[in-house]
Amino acid sequence: MKVGYLGPEATFTHLAVCSCFAEAKQQAYNTIPACMDAAMSGEIDLAVVPLENAIEGSVNMTIDYLIHEQPLYIVGEITAPIRQHLLVHPSRKEEWTNIEKIYSHSHAIAQCHKFLHRQFDSVPFEYATSTGAAAKYVSENPDKNIAVIANEMAAKTYRLDIVKRDIHDYEYNHTRFVMLHPDQHASVQVNPELSSRPKTTLMVTLPSDRSGALHQVLSAFAWRNLNLSKIESRPTKTGLGNYFFIIDIEMALDDVLIPGAAAELEALGCKVKVLGTYNAYVL
């Protein structure tokens, strides 16, 4: 099996892939869309991309590209702890408190806002496509007095020094990554030691000009005792006020309850699509 991920090497996505697919061939991509495109074309067997962070919320690029561009299915999920560190080139280790610019992914920088405000209030940021890409840039530019926010794997991979550990604002800093495949029923073999639970994700589009539609949607799940772990709205990109909803249900797709809820929603004029029924793994 060949697994693609948001790269380059030593991103948090790469770290999650290594934990779940130690024996698989791995392929890094510079952007989330490039990774998803590769899965759709068959260049890779599976795409692993970030979906949501506990501090910064959803990765809108992943959701929007999944809905509007590449109709892949979620066939698995990984939740991994995120530890952010401040890294510099070894030649800059002694002067790290005087760095002139900090590089990282926008989410990583936001996750460390309190530390950065306290320690580097006047130092500008430079956003990168991933923490790994930022670490690679710092490694390749020892002449610049710069730092990067990234993980320990990045420090080892790009031979950088960790000058400040665990700089994220909150202790419970986790990210959800999704495994994407063109086939909804694709089988995914992961590290058997990982614990998991079943989940199903639906996309629901409400009918226009219907009073109380969202309440009716939630009621269809509530009276069936279906536990919703998440509901999120995103614009349909067809006009102001038009949204679809991503709904996570804490159970596998069955023959009665979830199909019954979907049928009830469709009778109300909603559009319902199953984005995936899968196992959610925890690292």
C-alpha cells in the first residue's frame, strides 16, 4: 500500500502516518489538494490529511476540497497529540532569543499565540504550507536568524535544535487526520495495537426557505438516540446564507437507524450524502 500525506517529511501528518502505517510506502505532497488529487487519480492508495485541531478548529481547506473538488470518502481517522517546539539551526542556538522571524504553518503559530506574544511580541511570522516545509527552510538557510515551530521529528529530520519545548497554549492539543479513498468501502489495515471506535460522517444540505429546518434535522437524530459528536456548517459557495452541514455520528452505518434518519431528512427536502463510515483511531 502507498500512503500519501501532507509533507514534506516530519510534518504532524507524516508522524501520524508513521504511527499507523509503519510498513507502507509513503509519499509526501506539498499541499492538501495535491495529496487528495493523487488519491483520486490512483497515484496513491490512500491520502492522509489534517481535518481538525482541538485549539484552532477545522482545516477548511480539507473540508472544502473534499466537498467541492474531489469527492473522496473518509475511510479512517487518526487522532494524535500535538506538541509544538521552537527550533533553530544549530549555529543560532546561542542567540535564539534574538531571532528576527518565525516560520511555521498558520495553525501552528496560532496554537502558540500566548508564548509568542510573551516571548516574541515584535517578531514577525512567515506562514508555510506545513510545519515540515518551514523546518526544511530553516535548515537550508543557516545564514538567516530565524526559527520554526515544529515537532521533535522535524528537529531530528532537518538537524535543528529544540530551544524551547511545548510552547503550545493548551495542554490538550490534538489533531484529527482523515484517511481518504475514492471507494467508500475500501479496507484499511493499520497498526493493530491502536484502539478505535466506529464513526459515520454525513453531509446534509438544508432546503431553502424552510423555517426550523435545522431543528428538524437534529430531531431526526435525537429521537433515534444517535449520538452526534460534531456538527459544523460550511458555505455551499452558491450565495450568502447557503450552508451545508457536516455531521459526525458515533456509530457505524447500520441498516436501520442512520438510513432511517437520512430518509426522514430527505422527506423534509434535505440532501444527504454519506461521506464515510469508518474506524477512528487514537494514538
